[in-house]
Amino acid sequence: MSDMIVSKEDILRALSEVQEPELHRDLVSLNMIRDIEVEDGRVSFTIVLTTPACPLKTQIEQMAREAITNLVGVTSVEIKLDAQIPSDGRERGLLDIPIRNAFAIASGKGGVGKSTIAVNIAVVLAQSGASVGLLDADIYGPNIPTMMGVSRLPAQNGEKLSPPEAYGVKLMSIGFLVKPDQPLIWRGPMLHSAIRQFLSDVDWGNLDYLVVDLPPGTGDAALSLAQSLPLSGSLIVTLPQKVSLEDARRSIEMFRQLNINIFGVVENMSYLKLSDGKRMDVFGSGGGERLAREAGVPFLGAIPLHPLVRESGDNGKPIVLSNPDKEVVKAINNIASQVAARISVAAFQNK
């Protein structure tokens, strides 16, 4: 064995050859390498990821480990993974709290499972270690309280509303402020005012991500949100069927007109897996992927139809927690990771 002594400079030089796959820059120039320690050939350091939900963290760790292991004189390598979520750099003057990133989950048509996806993505991000808020901006059909198992606000003792918290996610919804059977017959200005108050009059604290569940369509709520809260981007949810795709295409064009980045398209209820392993295309097949291709935006994945998704929502415990081993949960986890990665890329590009 060589008697060569490995230095911190040697470690940095080797890691400067390792590229972050999403950002296409090396780990050192991205300031992702911290706390390097070298003693008698034993090397340890921390890789600070841009999101705890990074889908490529195993690959990044493996590449870094190989780069250091190949150095002459290294006897062992210990790598710790941490995360520091970058801000998208957008000015949010309406808010006096730091929200590093905010993104909307939208659909052109109701009944596509948009709120279910919003709830589960928010929980996945929170479970990964991020600080997450979930804003139910669907004023006319607020379902988030039911899906998260929260029926009322906590006791209030400040000027701002304290949001309830469930599964590590802070929540706010008009559903907490009106009776369950009370219809909201509001015109645009009232809706605009409500959304602004949900942003400015709620004590959100420090958030890495604010997930916004928009109502279906391209109406006042989406416009009010875009005016009140600069968004990092949007996620479009559709079913495979033609009428859903047509409405989703309108949502894509709306966000383009508002100059809001579109992270991609998700096809929900893509297929039903039968007991014999075959798939039944209940709402058609391949529509979401085709829409993404025609619109020139990424296709982030297909989520299968499963009865447990509905049961979990009705019971107030999202399926990513109640049935973590199901195929549908793996699809949701993958989509959440992709969204987090795209937010990180967008944040670095805005610097």
C-alpha cells in the first residue's frame, strides 16, 4: 500500500470531476461538498443536495464514492447526505415570510384527482425532510381538509392565523372557515381577496415548498394566484380521455400566457390493474404522454387507478402513508422527486 498522504485539496480536485446529473455542473462549483475530514487515509465529507427528495441521490453518492476511492492512499470513504433547498429567487413582496419555492397543481377539468395528487406530493416532500405548506385554493370545492384528516383550525392567539398541521404539512383552506354544507357564491374580486388573505394573513413560517391546489379550469383563482404569488412553476394533471386532455391543454396555454414554468404533465387514473395482472384502460391510453409531447413539456409519469387512493382520501390519511408499498405510491413518489428536481434546476438557472 502506498504511503501517499491524501489532502483535502486532493478530495476537492477529485470531486470537481463529478457532475450533478440534473444541474450539469460539478459538485464543488455548486458548493455541495462540506465538512471534509481526512485522517490516516480515512475520508469523510458531506454532500449537500438541492432537495431531500432528490431522485438521483444514490447515483450522486456512488459517483462521489468512486471518485475518492480511486485516489491512491484512501483506505475508507464515509459520505453523509444532507439537503439545502435553494430559493427560486422570486420576489414575494406580499409575504413577510420566506417561501423558497411555490408551485401550483392544476387541471383544466374537475374530477381528475388533482387534489389527491397535491396532498400526496406535499406529504412526500414533507416526509423527505422539507418544510412544506399546502394551500387549498379551490375555493368552491375545498377537499384538502377531508383528505388530510383535519376539520378545524387550532386555537388562535396571534394576529395571523395559525395553520393546522398534518403529517408534517401546514394547511390552509376555506373549508376551515365555513360550514361543510355552506356554498360559496363568490365573484372574482371576493375570490381574489380570499387567496391574498390566505397568503398574507396566515403564519406559514419558513417553507421550502408551498404546494397550491388550484381549482379546475382557467378562471379567476389561477389568475389571482399568479398575481399574488410568483410561482416557481406548475404541474398539469389529466386523465387519458380526450375531453380531459382538451381541458388540460387549455391550462398549459394559460400558464404559458402568464409566463409560468410548466414542470410537466401527469396522467392520473392511467389504468386499472386487474387481479390476473392485466391492465384495463378505463379512460383510454397514452393521452397524457401524447399531450406532453404535442405541448413540448415533460411527461412526468402515469399514476394507476386504485380503490385505496379513494379510501385513503376519505379516511384522511394519504395513500403514500397508508399503503406505502403499492404501485400507485411508487408512481407518486417518482413524480414528487421529479418536481423537486425541476424546482432545484429552475432555482439555479434563476441565479
